Amino acid sequence: MKETVLIKFGKRIRELRKARSLSQEQLAELTGFHRNYIGMIERGERNPALVNIEVFANTFELSLSELLIL
């Protein structure tokens, strides 16, 4: 089955978080998002707003285009 863009984006966020040895709680603290929101993003259950995607990019010190390489 073809993966949706939300699942691909969630996997990307999880990979980046784990590569930096961050827990969901730590990432939530860095982004200002709730821990539950981070989990929902990683599972592809939420469709993040563009401004929230930019927060993730800034947190991981990536450009938007680098972050969105799915």
C-alpha cells in the first residue's frame, strides 16, 4: 500500500528526532508543541500546519526543503 504524505512526514520527524537522541518530550519542549501532538505527527495522525512544519525545520536546523525530503 502506498504511504500517505502524513505517514512519510511522521517517519521523517521520528528519524530526525532519534538521530539527535531526543525523546518525544524533549522535542516537544524544543518546539513548544505538546508531547501528544509530536506522537500524533510521528504516527501520521495529524496534518501539521505549514507554520508548524517550519518550527520543526528550525528546531532541526534544516531548511523547509531539507525537512521535506521524504
